[in-house]
Amino acid sequence: MNGWMLLWRNLLYRKTLSLLTVLAVAVTVALLVFLLLCSDGLEQGAEKGYGPFEVTIGAQGSESQLALSTYYHVGAPTGNIPFDVYEQVRRENDLDAAYAMTTGDNYNGFPVVGIDTGYFLTRYGDKQLQAGRLYAKLGETVVGAYVAKSLHLRVGDKFYGAHGLVEGAADEDGDEDEHALFAYTIVGILPPLRTPDDRAVFTTLDYAWAVHHAEQSGAERQVTAIMIKPKSLLGTQAIKLKYDKLNQVQAIYSSKAVADVVNVVDKGGQAVSVVTALCIVLAAISVLLSLIAAVNERQKDVGLLRLLGKSGTFIWFALLGEGLLLTGIGLVLGLIAGHVGGYFSRDAVFAFSGVQIDAWRVMRDEWTVAASTLIVGALSSLGPALKAYRVDPLQLFRA
């Protein structure tokens, strides 16, 4: 009997215990892979989350809140600033491009964002729409790919917005009648951009003024944020310092604000890492217990093999191989399950957090997970293998 046949027969002899051990390893590896996918999606989203807009201007408040609401459409904005600030920004010599944004309404929980259509060309280049065209006048909208997919929207559909940034938000100012009278028409659907813009509805900048009957000119016009693409690094600093001094206005470095958010998430991820470490320990214990049970059950079999001429080294590698085989099967199943789970949960994760998961992306850290899993399996197998190696066949049969 060769070693591989012995390994398979031993595993099949204890089907339940072997299955539980494989499942413990698979669940642990799948969890690790899913966390790596989410972490990778967060890093990728952070890198391209704010595009080329190095400076963001908004109302005074939390820098992270301003960045999240502007680029990720998460949470409420810090407030509004006068439209005159935007007009002043547009006259800056250090400016390459600037776009004002108005928010405050939603459609079925997806934010309605007012912004000039030049934003799409500046940020994404000359990409062709999935369907239709860009909006050109008040009331026309373009919807993100995820919005269109989730709500089964098509070009030509009409809808009515609601006040607030989440579905069902109460309107304390009694503006619901105004929203019910303002109809939007979908004229285009964006291609998948793999950014939070996939889950937003875009329309003209003046939609908020029209819905809430603000004056089309004068002090009543306000915007939520201004996204700025400077010409140079010196221009970035000059614009930031200049507009950060205005009353009730803040100018932030977009990259720094996004980095602060990622750091906070990383700290929260440390708690998840502790849970993951416990899962790894439990998986190692499962392999250890499985092999200890195997040694205890098959002491006479081991002794018989020794009497038949099989060396202690053969017995050593047979039990060590059994532990590695259990771990290897669990590893492969876990890697597959982690990616499959990421694929089927990608929409839910994106809807909840705006993080895009590339489910089939093989990350470098996965090789570390694979190597670490096999090492843990080998270490867990050493004790039982050593115990079997030290079995004295003559003493065993005398007993």
C-alpha cells in the first residue's frame, strides 16, 4: 500500500471528523479572502474616489464628512456655501477645472446630485454612455449604472424625487408637495464606472434652486461643495489656503481627508483581525484534534505497519501528510468560497458602503494566506505524528 492510498483511506474512515476539520479550515480561509477583497476594494476606491480633484471646498465642519458626502455620496454634507464662492473660484488663474455640486434630495434612497456635465469628461474621460445622452436642461437626468440596474430604469422613464439624502426621510419644511410637482426625465445611463458615482442620479446644477424656489440669481443661490482640479501643486496649495480663510467656508486637501477615513476604517479592521486570528487558532485546533483522534484510533494499525516493515519515517510522513491533506483541501475550498462569496455579495457591499469588490481579483496577500494555512496545518500535525513515530510495536501488541 502506497502513502497516498493510506492517506485517502484514513480520511474516508473518519468521514465526519475529516469533514468538520476541512470545513473549519475552509470557513477561516474564506473569511480571510473576503476581508482581503473588501480591504482591496476600499484601497482601490480611496485611490480613485476623488479623481483629479485635489481640493474640495464646502461649509465648515468635518473634513472627512465633506469628502465622504462629496465623492462617496455617504452621509450628510457639512452644509451649503454661497454660489458666489464658486464664481470666485472659476476666476482663479491656478485653476484647471472646477465644478459646483448641489445635493439634498434622493430617489428611492439614491442621492440626486446637481453638477455640470463637464464633470464626467474631466474625471472619466470621453467614455460612451451605456444608453442615451447627457442632460442638457432642467429636469433631465443621467443615472448611474448601479441605480439603473437596481431600479430597472430605462431612458425615457420619469420619476419624482424626495427631500433628504435617504429614502423616507421626513421633510420638516413641508417641501414634499414641491417635490411631487417636479418631475425628472431620464435621458441617459452612465457606463459602469466602478466608483460611488454608479449609485447616484445626476442632473443640472440648478435643480435644487428650482425645486425649492430659490432665486435664479442673488444671495439665495447656494451650492453644497466645489470640486477643484488645480493646474499645479503650487496652485493646489494657493487655492486651499485662500479659500480656507473665508467665513463659514473650509477648503480641504481631498487626498488627506480620504486618507483619514481609510485610517479610521483600518483601525476598525484591527478588531476584525482579532476575530480572524481566533478563527485561525480554532482551525489549527480542529486539525490537531482530528490527528490526535486518528493516532488514538489507529495505534494497532500503526504498530502492525511497523511490524510489516514500514519505517518510522513512513508513519511520520503518513500522519503529517494527513494533516497537510486536510488543510490543503480546506484551503482550496476556502479560496474558492471567499471569491464566490465576494461575487454574490458585491452588490450588497456596494449598496451599503460604496466599496466595489473585484471578486475574481487574485491578490498577493492570498499567497501569504495559503502559505500560512499550510504552515499552521503542518505545525498542528507535528505533535500527533511524533506520538505515532514513537510507538513501540512490540510493547503495543504485548499490551
